[in-house]
Amino acid sequence: MNTPIIELKSVGKSFRSADGSARAVLEGVDFTLNEGEIVALLGQSGSGKSTMLRLMAGLIPADAGQVLYRGMPLYGPANGISMVFQSFALFPWLTVQKNVELGLEAKGMPPKERAERAEAAIEMIGLSGFEGALPRELSGGMRQRVGIARALVLEPEVLLMDEAFSALDVLTGERLREDILDLWESGKMSTKAILVVSHNIEEAVMMADRVLVFASDPGRVRDELAVSLTRPRQVASPVVRSLIDNVYGLMTGGSTRQSRVSAKEVKLQLGDRLPEADIARMEGILEVLAEEPFHGRADLPKLAEETGLTDEELLDVSKALTLLGFAILDGGDIMLTPLGEQYARTEQIERHELFGRQLQENVPLVAYIRHGLEQDPSGDLHQDLFLRLLRFTLNESDSASALRIAIEWGRYGNLFEYIYTTGVIHLSRDDNEAQAVSI
Amino acid sequence: MVLALLVLLAYGGQQMATPYEVGETIPLSLEPVNLPYYLLRTTLRMFIALGASMIFSCVFAALTTKYRAAEKVLVPILDILQSIPVLGFLSITVTAFIALFPGNLLGVECAAIFAIFTSQAWNMAFSAYQGFRTVPAELKEAARVFKLSGWQTFWRLELPFSLPGLLWNMMMSMSGGWFFVVASEAISVSNQNIKLPGIGSYIALAIEQSNLHAIGWAIGAMLIGVILYDQLFFRPLLAWADKFRFEESGSDTAQSSWLLAWLRRTDRMQSLVAWFGKLFEHSFGLFRQRYDGTSVRARPQTVSGTPERIWDAVIAAVVFYALWTLIHFIHTEVGWGEAGRVFLLGSYTMLRVIVLIFLAALLWIPVGVWIGMNPKLSERAQAAIQFLAAFPANLMFPVAVVVLVKFHLNPDIWLSPLMILGTQWYLLFNVIAGASTIPTELRYAAQNFGLKGWLKWRRYLLPAIFPSFVTGAITASGGSWNASIVAEYVTWGDTTLKAHGLGSYIAEMTAVGDFPRIALGIGVMCVFVMGFNHFVWRRLYRMAENRLHF
């Protein structure tokens, strides 16, 4: 049972940011994928779980530590490792049959043999009759089936799945997931281990023997949870529900036991990433929380169900709400603070003011921008100034999104205005006049 | 039928390699009976040039995307090449090509083909480069995970992905090809006059003899040539390439072609295609990646920055040397006064280009918007315009000369419209495309708010078509610069009309065979076109991309 296939030994990976300084994405990750198990990697976006998957696929080299496949160092994509992609990555100009044959063709297998094997794989995944179709004729679920058949036809030892179900609608995703688990249980596939990267907690708990929760900045394995239930598992069963609850707790802040400590931990630094949460969604959650049936306290999975948000969205919103002091996270629960309750009850105009005040107090980046504008005699500054600052700690896209979020929040909180076409952030006119008078 | 086609091609090909000495004149006649043969020769040249551009584009794209060092050098070089006027190439390269095949017509043929090649290869190469670079990351990763070798990745992923854009560019630059086929067959360099058998020479001869009838025949033959190319070559190709479009959802703007449908139904063609396909796949077996990521051979070499720095230093040294030679050249060969004068001429031509683009915009934007908003009309109009764009405008020049001479008009002003005669269609074409993609909801909103008059144009229509207008204007202005060499210096029989400008300067010097001055003229035009592109069009383009996008 415990024969290791892929081993990661204190692996680190960093990317260069714009100013040339390295930013760690993964740090000191130890991990072993054993024969006969399904492992799920969970974490918020940017936590390095996709990077880890790509390291194991041999697509990118590790900067520190070692990646071993069957005890040998891995320098590039290996024969025994295959992958399924989030956006399917099918070649749109090839038929289903040709897409499935791709890996065999690359190996130089004779046409007849590879056609036979491709047909077998197509049949196994339930696509018979579609051999001649082009990917664009198929629905999303069917396309991903092609992607899976393409990976399985190579008879890989290890199957890596990179958010393979997240581009599908919920029902289709569930069907496909069950089909794969059936195949796995039936022993029809040669695959000895599956690694799933996901941000859907339910998916992870339903599939995996082990769930690894990633922490961000830099990415590392924060917690590990063994799921020793037999498959197929029932979503509605109390054991599974409590497991899901548990994982929510793990993901929202430290382990369940030290939740009190974690509340303090969320205090933000200037150069930190901001959660991807838009204001309408935050206010929506606050209002739902304040009303029936939650009365200020909700179980996160239940809230996800109620609001129809994905796990990732909900986690981002709850993180933002805790940042701003409108809520606290406790285990797998979210609770309104008195301030949050007040916010949910007040009128629109006062909300802006309250939001602005909380921003200034709790989000250093916004406070810094406001401060900079007040100091500047003209009252306006170009966004690039702040972007450059953020790039010391974040990579290109993260710093752009952090600034975008800061600007969106700041605008809503009436702290400053922003002109998209010129990229200039400036104090709102009233503020400017007020300031002029005070001088 | 297929066989007959092959025989024709073989015959034409054989004729290309006939012996020839410089100074000899090739017999040409204005009898319309000869036109089909001339058309065949011209078409053949076009084909060879197209094939060469295609191969060039692929090699260029493959090199630049695989090797950083190649990209650093080749992309700027291509940028410069792109702004060199096509006819400039001809005057410089023809002697070299003749020297390459002494005593054979092949040299001159090559020069003519090369001129057509230069009118298409650069933007095709850029399009291929863009295509190769924008292959989605996940597809690239998939190719690596499934261990496709470089050769396999090229044929299975990179080329198919860039093919639609490449073909589209090929078709758009076809008009340039026809335009220059006319100019490049009748080569007059260093007071020598070589006329290769072909439509272009036919027209040149007709112009020399002021034979309006022959011009009429030539226009007719050209029309047939363009139609044949469109129906037998581009339509089938575009319809076939439709499957390489990347948008995974089906779209309704599929091209259709009767020829492709017929070929797909014919068994013999199908078996031929299948045979080629097999050969092709066999090559995949030969050029495959024979090891995987666990092999020592996959182990990454330790990269050091030294070779890259040395390479950078070499590039810098070469650039400096080139600059120094340039200064030295101007100083000794032509003198600074001449250079200044050429710059002045350049600004005349620039003024013409700007005014003409502006006027064309004034005319075609309303028309284009009107056509674009009527879906039925726009479909038919687009086909017609593509055809018009492919039609060489220089056939109209003699008519213009006749009119100008008759009414004693000032050539400085009235020759200018000729520059944009062929390129204005890009403008119209793109405006129509832009107008037809305005979202329906936006249209309803504009109607609902009762936008009228100038306000409607300023707040709704102009911003909506701006990005596509800029795209069209870039092509149109580039084409106009190119055309200025022909359009500012027009002859008809014994009358020669000349407008002051950079184009006529180059044309004149080419006729005389003054190489240093040709080089100077071309260099200056290059500077103007590149400056114009970098400081005006790219900025407008970026602005359009950022702000005025749906």
C-alpha cells in the first residue's frame, strides 16, 4: 500500500517579480504520493497548489529540493504521468479520436495499434459514437471526458487533475466525478494514484483518501486530513457533512483548535494580497447573515448553499468581511460582529461612511493611498506609484489585482476617486476643498 | 481536369527557365490571344511567391518563438523590412538575382517573384509570430505532458493555431501582390528595360504605346485572374481552415466553397489526401521525442547569463557599425544637402498620406457604418470589397493621366488620390466589420435614448468602430506609402506626370539607376513609415485596445 510513486523533498519554487526580486510561491513542501490513493490539494487561489501539480508533472523545474518519480529525479514530463486540464486543452482541429491518440502518436506507436487503444479508452469513458466529432461539437462535460480519455489511454501510473471539474456546471461535474471514481474502484484503469487539485471542498472530501490544505504566501501544506470512508460516499451523510465542515474550518484560519489565535492573525500588511471580494457580494452576505435563519451566525457550507456562491468566492468574501471587522470566523462558522450588524441595518449613505472608516483602519494599502493623496498638494497621484510599491512583495498580476480591489473599495468608501483612462487616483472634490480651507 | 491543370503549370514552369542574356528583348505582343498565356505566367509567379512567403513565415515564427537570441535580432529586422517599399527591393535586388543565374531568364524571374514575396511575406511572418506566441498556455502544457517533440508540436499545435490568421493575412496582402506583379514584371533598372512575359509587362507595353484598348483587355484578364484565384484557391483554403479556428463554440460566419465541397466528395482526391496524411504522420514517428523526463538527457543545463550578454554586445556592435557606415555613406556619396532635400520630399508625401486617409475616412466611415448595420447588405458588400481590394489599382493610372493632361490639372494635387485608390478598401472593409460587431443591445440602447445627429456619432458610433478603423487605417497608410512610388510618377506613352514627393524621387532614381540615391530614398521612407507607425498608429491602437473595447 505505501509504495511511494512521486516524492517531493523540501521543494521550493519562486517566480521573479517585475523588479527582479524573487517571490516564493512554494516553500519547503514535503509530500509523498503513494500507490493506491487519491489525494486532493485544497487551497485558495495563489496558494501554489497548481504550481505543485506542475512540478509533479515535470512541466516546471523546482528551485530548491527534489522531485522524485519512482526514486529517480524528474527533469521533464515522464511517460508514467498524465494530466487532465481545467480548460480541457483539447486540440480543436483534431477529432475526438485523434485527440485521444495524440500521446500515442507522439510515442511513435503504429496507427493500427493506437486506433485500437484509443477506441478502448473512448469506450471506457463513455464516448462511443463520438470518435469522429470535433471538440467544438461537444458540450463541456463531453469535452472533459475526451481530456480524461486522452490521459488514460497512455495507461499512466499517476493521473494529475488540475481543477478538472471546475469549468463544468455542478451536475455535470458530479456525474463525471462519480464515473471516474467508479473506474477507480473497479480497477479497470491502470492508474495507481490520482492527485486532484481543487478549490471545491465537497469535491475533495468526496474523492480523496487524503486532503491537503494549502496556506498561501508562500504556499505550504498547512494541514492534512485523512478521509478513511469507503467510496461511494454520500454527500448528505453526517460523517461527510462534518468532514466538510472541518475542512472549511481548516481553510478559514489555522486549525480548528486554535481559532481564537487565528482571528488576530488576519491583520493585514501593506504589501499583502487582498481577497477578491466585490462590495455587492459582501453586503449581500452581511444582510443574509443578519436575517432569518442565521441571526448573525452561520455554518459556512450552509451559507454557500443558501447563497449559491462557490467555496472560493465565499471564502474570499468572508476573509474580506473579517478584515474589515464586520465578521469573525470561528472554525467552520462565520459570525457577525456588532459593527457588522449595524452595517446590515443602516441606510446606503451611512454605509459608505462606515465602510470608508473601516477601510482606513484595517486595510493598510487603502490607508496608505489616502494618506499619500492628502500629503500631495495637487491631491492626485498616478496608480503606477502604488503598483511599483506592491511589486516588491507581489508578482505582476497579484499586485495589479490588489490595487484594483483597493481602488474599488476606496471608491465605495468615498476615500478617493479614480479615473480609469488616465490611471490617476485623486481625492474627491469636496475633500479637496475642505483641505484647501483648512490650509 | 486536375491533370490538365498540372500540365499547364509544368509548361509555365519550363518557360521560366529559358536562356536569356541581359540586353536582349523578349518578344511581347499586345494581341489579346496571348493574354491567357501571360495570365498563366503571372499566376505562377504569384503562387511561387505565396509558397515562399508561407515557408518563410513558418520558419521565422518557429525560430523567433523557440530562441530568445533569434527573436532579439529577427523581430526588429522584420520591422524594418516591413517598412521598406516593395519596389525599393526590386531595384536593389534585381542585379544580384541576374548575376545569380547568368545567361538564364530565371534570374529576372526570381527578382520579380522576390518583389511579390516582399509584398506579402512580412505581414504574414508577423501574423505567424503572433499566432505562435499566443498559443494558449494549457495547450502548450498539454503538448509537453503528452511529450510531443518540436516537430510534432509545430504541425499539431502551433501551425494549426496560427493558420486562420496567416491565411487571412495572405488574402489581405494578395492585393499588394497583384499591385506589384504589374510593377515588377516590367523592370527598368539602370536604363535597362526587361519585360518578362506576363500581364504586368503587357500593361507596361500598352502604356508605352498608349494603347487604351489593350489596357481594357488587360483589365478584363486581371479580373478573371482575380476571380479564379479567389474561387479556386482562397475560398477553398479559407473554408478548409475554418476547422482551425480556436473559438471552441461554433460560430455562424463559416466560409463556404463549392470547390472544397466537390473535392471532399471526390474519392480519388480523398485517397490522395489520406496518402499524404499518412506520409505526414510517418514523419511524426521519425521525429519524436525518444526519452522522457526521467532520463538524464532531459536534465536542464545550468544556464548562465554570459552567452546572452555576449550576444547583446554583438548586436549592439553591429548596430553601431551600421550607423557609422550610414553616416559615412551619406557624407561621401550623396551629401547632407541631398539628404535634407529627401526628408523634405518625404514630408510632402507624408502630408499626402495624412490628408488622403482623412478624406477617405470622411467618405467611407458613414458608408461603412451604414453597410455594417445592415447584416444582409454587409455580407455581400464584404465579398465585393475583398474583390475590389485585390484588384490592382495601377491599372487605373493611365486613365488618370489622360484626364489630368486633358484638363491641365496640377499633378502635385491630383496625382495624390491614386495613392489611396487601392488601399482605401482596407478602411471600408474594417469599418464595416467594426460596425457589424456593435452589440445589438448597445444599438437598442442608442435607439431607446433617442441619440441623434452629431451626438449619436460622437458618443456611440465613432467610439464603437474606432478600434477597427485604426486597424484599417494602419494597413491603408502603409499601403499608401508603398503606392506613392508608383502613384507620384506616372507615365502614359510619352507623357510623364510627376508630383513632388519621396515616391517620385525613388521612382526617378530607379529609372536612372542611381543606386546611392535609391538607397537614400528608401532609407528615408523607411524612417518615415516606422516613425509614423510607432508614434501615431501604435499609440492609437493601444488606446483603442484599452478604452474602446466591448
